[in-house]
Amino acid sequence: MLNPHRGVGFVSGLWKASYQAPMPFPQTFTEGLLGARPCVGRSGGSGVRISPRPKDVGGHLVMKQCMDLTGIESMDQCRHTLEQHNWNIEAAVQDRLNEQEGVPSVFNPPPSRPLQVNTADHRIYSYVVSRPQPRGLLGWGYYLIMLPFRFTYYTILDIFRFALRFIRPDPRSRVTDPVGDIVSFMHSFEEKYGRAHPVFYQGTYSQALNDAKRELRFLLVYLHGDDHQDSDEFCRTTLCAPEVISLINTRMLFWACSTNKPEGYRVSQALRENTYPFLAMIMLKDRRMTVVGRLEGLIQPDDLINQLTFIMDANQTYLVSERLEREERNQTQVLRQQQDEAYLASLRADQEKERKKREERERKRRKEEEVQQQKLAEERRRRNLQEEKERKLECLPPEPSPDDPESVKIIFKLPNDSRVERRFHFSQSLTVIHDFLFSLKESPEKFQIEANFPRRVLPCTPSEEWPNPPTLQEAGLSHTEVLFVQDLTDE
């Protein structure tokens, strides 16, 4: 549990800078949880030291701490869990706790969930401002008198909170309305500190990470400890300072939430702050969202501006490199898209040519089929016509003899100027004359028979006027007649 009077932070393998107000005695960092070497801050200044974590000892300490926090009894199972999370103890512990409580994973979400944040970078810049030590004999006397009471109070409080977790799980572990948590914190912040503050990101922590990655911007995360004694002063004098507001609004995204809210508590479990106020600078580094700076303690406005500017300047090259890579990828993508479009245009042109060729072949094939069908139809028509001529010829009555007084000699003049002669009986119908002419090879398909004196058309076929064609005698033909055959095929 966090001690609100504790002014130093334990950071594993981090690039540290510690600061404290001028005091007569030096302040020393205690050793970190995972093999961090102590960093000593000088009176009235700050110190910078690189303290790498030993791999072998650190690995055993990580597994031991993970087993203590998660309740895993098997060393192999603990190692397997850490390997799944790339030896990120924060992610492993949080996922294990979420799994036990039935809460969706925070660090290993399904593919539809957004980004993870790399908090295991061993080159994180950390700046911790500790509270000033007591001064003078009176101050040290008061401090020594209150020390046992503070120790007892916080020990009992930690034991009580630890026992309470077994009776009633922490309600903050279940995030049901992350956006509501952010909006609620914004309203409470404005009610308490006014509306002059940096522009809050109105969205979840995951959405802020996604936007910072997409826009290639720095993301400043502020975790507000409501119960910490320095939170009010930090918000009033530092966070709401005009120069701080101007820097944050112009150069980064700003996401903030209270750790008393489920969304803020979840982020707190991921970032593992040591004291409040807590600020973390996150950016896209090596294609991962990474914490590149941690600022803890009651920091003054000018000092905050200097530290934020230092962190951004130290990591600006990563964003420039990522912008160049992204532009190169975009150019490559645009070039590939242009090539794909050119290929598709060429493919469509070839397909259009092939379609026209198919249509032309299909048109020629249909035309040939039509011609062939016409030929077949013409052959069938001629065959049927010939069969009809033969049938008419077979049905003709026999020609009367020249001595028969009832016979009529008729000379037919055909359209081709040829002449045909035949005898018929007066009692026969004009239909017989038509059938005789129809059976001739020289006669047209459709024709009519005309008499010259008087000039008239003989009704040789049934019609409305003559349903039953008259006989030769009724038609007024004499013993010798000349009839003309008129071709009606083209009409």
C-alpha cells in the first residue's frame, strides 16, 4: 500500500533523477524491488544515475514477487505466465488477478482491444520530488515522536486493507463505465479547482493511447490521489498554472483520472506509481506505446515544464523516426495502390476487349445460326411446297377427251411467258384449274387467274364473296379460253 508521507519511489532499472527541497541532511533512495541500485539526491539539486538490473538475480526476484502477489505455487507455472507476458510482472499480475475475479484482461486483451503500454523499459527517465525533511531540533523532535504512531497507523491500515480484500473484493477492479469515470473526475476537478486547466482527453485510457499512436504525439497521464496531502496543492499551483496549461495543450495529449475510480485504478495497477502526484509520459517508441518518463511528488510549475521539455526533447528523435517510417510506408502504400490501380485498369481494359471479342463472336455465331435457320426454313418450305404440288397433282381429275362436248380447252399464259394447255369439264370447279396450275413447276407459289374478255379475276379459291368457287360453266367460260396467270408471290 502507498504511504502518503513517503516521498521516494522504487523504480526497477530506471534512469532516475531525484529532487528535494534544501535541507540540512541528505536524502537517500532505498533499494528498489527488483534489484535497483539506490540513487542519492543532493541537497538543493538533483542527480542522474543509470542502474541496470542484474538478469539472474532479477529473474528470481521477479518470479518470487509474482508468486507472492498472484498465489501461484508452481515455479514453472509462474515462469510460464511471465514468459507469456514477456517478463512484464505488472501485466502478468494484473491478468492473473483479473482472471481470478472474472474481469477481462487489461494487458492481454482480445485483438479488438487497443494498445498495450510497455512499462518494462529499463531506460525510463524518473524524476521524484521528496517531501522536505524536518529542520531544527524542534522539527526533528516532533518527527521522532510521531514516527512510531505513523508506523503503527500505516501498518494497521495496510493489514486492514489486506484482510478486507479477502472479505470484499475491491470494487475498483471492475471497470463498467470507463468514460463515465473520466467525465465524473473532470466535473469534480472543475468544481474544486476551476475551469482553468489543461484540456482533458474525454475518452478511455485505451482510446487515448490509440489517438497518441495514430497522431504520433506524446501522452501525459496524470493519476490523482484524492487522499494524498500534496494533490490539492499540485492541482492548484502547478497543474492549473497558465504556462503549464499552454505547454500541455500545445505539445501533448493529456489524460487524467482519479485512482478512486475503476478506470483510474486500472491504469494505476498498470503504471505502478509510488506516490502522488504522479505523471507518466507515454509515446510510440520502437513501434510500442512506452512509458518514457515518470514524474512523482509535489513538483513546481517551472520544474514541471523543464522536466516535460527535457523528456520530450530526449525522445523527439523516436517520433521523428516514426514519422519518417510512417511517411515511407504511406508512400510505399500509395505507390502500391497506384500500381494496383494501374494493373486493375489494364485488367479492366483487357477484360473489356475480351468482352467485345466474345460479343462479336457471339454476334457472328447468332448471325450464322440465323442464316442457317433461314436456309433450313427455306428448304423445308420448298420441300413442303413440292409435296403440296405433288399432292394437288395426284388429286386432279382426269383430263376429258377432245370429243367430249362438255369439255373446255384452256390455254394458260404463265408469268415466264410460257404456255400450258389442258382440257377441263364444264361441271368442274374453278378450284381444279387453280390446283392444276399450282402443281406445275413453272407456276409461282401465289398467283391469281385472270380472264381477258371481259377482264376479270376468276375466284378459284374460297373467299368471303365466294365461299364455294363456281364451276367453269358458272364462271362463263367458253369451249376455248385463254387465261393469264399473275404472280402474287412478292405482294
